[in-house]
Amino acid sequence: MYHAYIIVLLFLKVYIIITTINIMNKAGDYTYRKILGQGTYGVVVEGYNKHNGDHVAIKIIRPKYALNIQLITKEFEIGKKAAEVCPYVGRYITMFDDDAPNIKGIDFVGRYTTFVVLEYIPGYTLEQYMKCQRDTNYNISPQEWCVFMGLLYKIMGCLHSHNIVHGDFNPGNIHYNTAEKSLLTIDFGGACYINSGRSMIFRDVCGSGKIITPPLYALPVMRKLKASRKNADDENIYRANDLYTLLVIGLLLIDNKLFNIIVSDKIVTKEWLKGITPFIKNSVKHYKNEVGDEADEIGNFLLKYSTLLEQGDYTVTAEDMVKSLKMKNILFGT
């Protein structure tokens, strides 16, 4: 009886959200310019709202995944909340169902599916920046590195302070807004709540066992979690995974040759999957040859926190890591 009640509440909540949004929005309300990117779950298209001129990015879900309205609604709900409480998150504007528009490059034109309308962010992703860094053999300065990492941990600290874990904080989901000269995080498809006491009705509480962080960036223990584990320790692991992802990014930023060593044909080496700690000393050595002794402090930071997280100390917070960067006064004016 209890389970039936939960199911009824679930469909009622989804129906109210989708019905309310659908009254206001349809595919015909937007003009579509070009495809910005494609992934497993859908296609992201640049567009404009015909009524108010808003410049938007529209995620058009592939029809077979649009059937999982529970998952899509969870992403929209958490993403919208994240943007409300943190100024470093790309806004979720609305979502609705309609037929996929006739856009070159979309292989499901005319099929009924779900649309998620997002804030359009001019600029480029951190993933694009890092690829350019590798292609041009550019060495990031220690000062630039500290600014990048300080801002990223500030974003993460804001999310975690509001009980939100991003779950997929990889470089492709970190955007540099050239208009505002700021970093924003996007895509909350892997997000969940921690220590919230929220209902499991949307499976939005961490510990559900769904791991979507790419293996290149994930905390090693995350790949060993079983879907049945839903205790408080698991919530801490999810939070720690966010922190660890940024350590991986930090290491790849100082060693532009490392990526091609550990990734071949999109497959990550087994050695890397065991943890990044063994790679740090060598990367810092090469970085030091380029930038001098300032590399040592960065190396100490990466080594300290990667060791703690890989050994299972999940009490570390984003605020701890910002303080360790010794950049708080410069970055945040406090």
C-alpha cells in the first residue's frame, strides 16, 4: 500500500510539473541555429525564444531516453535549485514535450520527445581549453592555475553548502563565460542531494548507485560502489568524488602531456584508474622545469588531498581546499 502511494505521488508530481510547463512552451516558440554538441542522451542546440528574444541552449532528449521522465525531471529540479542558490551555475529555464524540429544533424526529426531549455553561455568549456593547451604545448602559470582551481572549488563549496552534489564535474561541464569573464558549471544530469532528508520519490538522494562521472575523473572507489548501498557514508563518497574530480583537472592542467599518456583511443589506463597519486610527483617535476619552485606548492596541494581521498578520508571539504591554496584573500577579498 505504501509503495502504491509513493508511485501515485511520483506521477502526480511529474504530471503537475510537465503540464504546467507545457502550457507555456512548445518547440514552435523557438528558432534553432546550430547544434552545439551531441551526447548519449540528447542533442544541444543553440536557439532563440521568438517571444522575448532570449538566447538559449536547448537540450533535445533522444526519444528512447525521454521515456524516463523521472530522471529528466530530477535533473531539471536540482539544476534549477542549484542556479537559484549559486551564482556560478548555468540556469535551467523550462522544459516541455513536443516533436523534434527539423534540424540538420538530428536523426530523430518529427518524433515526440522532451526539451530542456537552458541559459546560453557564450565562450568555451574547460575541456576545449585543455585540448588547446595540449595542442599548443601551453604551460599554465601557477597564478593562473590557482585562480582556476580557487574558483572551481568556490563553485563546488557553494553547491555542497546547499546539500547538492554535482556528480559529473568534468571539464566538459565547466564553462568559461567570455561575456562575464567567469566560470560556470552546467549539466546536472548526475546530480543528487546529500544530508537533506528529502523523499526518495525522485531518487534524487545520493547513494542510488548511478555513477556517471567519466572514469578519467572519478574517485577510484566510486567504480566499486553497488547500487544497493544508500547509507550516509555513501553520501560522503559522492561529495568526495566531486572534490577528487577537480584534483584530476588540476593535475592535467599542469601537465599537458599526461592526458595522451593515460588515454588511448578513449580508454583510460589501468594504472590511472587505481588513483592519481603515483602520477603527481613526475608531473610536478616536469612542471617545475617550466615554471620554477612555485610548482612545489601546487604539487603538495595535489598530493595531500589525493592521498586523503584515495585512502578514504571523506571529511575533507571544498572550503578546506580553498584555504590550502592560500589564495583566499586574493581571490575572494576576505
